[in-house]
Amino acid sequence: MTKRAESKYKINRRLGVNLWGRAKSPIAKREYGPGQHGQRRKQKPTDFGVQLMAKQKLKGYYGNIGEKQFRKYYEEAVRRKGDTSENLIEILERRLDTIIYRMKLAVTPFAARQFVNHGHVLVNGKRLNIPSYLVKDTDVIEVKEKSKQLTCVLDAAQSGERDVPEYIEVDHRAMRGRILRAPKLSDVPYPVQMEPNLVVEFYSR
């Protein structure tokens, strides 16, 4: 396993969950945390600890988003009408790298972010290399012609590890797709329980 993959999967061991539901995750072999004190008996977390854990899980799942950007998403979710926790999930699910991951064009959110960064993705026919771009319902997302036969893309598209959710439409032959509607928390195929309501509580303390 590469150093990058090791540090990525450390999130799983630190949080004690298999965030992406992958067989490669070390949590499948060792359920205790990383480091020399990882096997110590865990104390019952405080309310703050539970809220912090919920935030770390959500941030980690989407490729370990930085705190500054994640807080901006929370503030945007508060500004919008409706339920703040549902708004937060919609914002995260509209990220371009998340859409690429949901379309099964990358095996992990980290790989999806790298794929976008490297300029392999077109939005409405134009190259866009900003993973945090928030995709609109009218946007057409497509893999650049020269990149459609990349092994990483073909392997991801053919993987049986997960399914494309109902709010995403994708044609794997054309390597093109779009978001059909704003997803709700209950629509998102998280392998572990996500609690955005606790994230909202964390920031509104």
C-alpha cells in the first residue's frame, strides 16, 4: 500500500469505521485506532466528542475536505432555505469530484479529486479542473475524449463495489452523465451512518 493510501485509510482506523465500504480498508483487519495507543479501551465520548466525530466522518468521506472550506459549506447551508443538515449534504453531493465518484468514474473520492485536478473532465464541453465546483442540474459532465480509455476509468466503471445512485444519470459507454435532482440524506449511499445534524450542532455551539 502506498504512503498516500496508508494515510487515507488511517482516517478509517482513527474513526473506527470503514468510511467508503472498501475491502482494502485496514479496519476490516484491525478495528482499533492507529498508533501505539490505538488498542486502549475507549472512554465514552462527550456530546462535543460525538459532534466532532460526526464532523470528521463527513469531512473524511468527501476526501478529507479542509476545515476552512467545510465551514464555508456549513455557512452556505445555513443561508439556504430549509433544513440545514439536508442543505449541507446537497452541497457536498454537488461537488464535481463527488459527482465523478458517484458516476463510478473513479474508485474513491480521492481518486475523483485527482482525476478532476488533472484536467480529465469536461463540464458542458469545457475542461474544468476545480474539484469543488458545485454542479448544477443543467450541467453535462463528461470524461475528456483522450481520457475515456484510461484503465483507472474503465476499472471504476466496471467495478461491482457500489452502484450509481438514483439521482445520478450516467452513460458509461459515452462516459457522460448529469445530476437529475437534489439528493436528500436518505438518498445518499453512505456505507456508514452519517449524522449531519450533529455537524450542525457542532458549528452552532
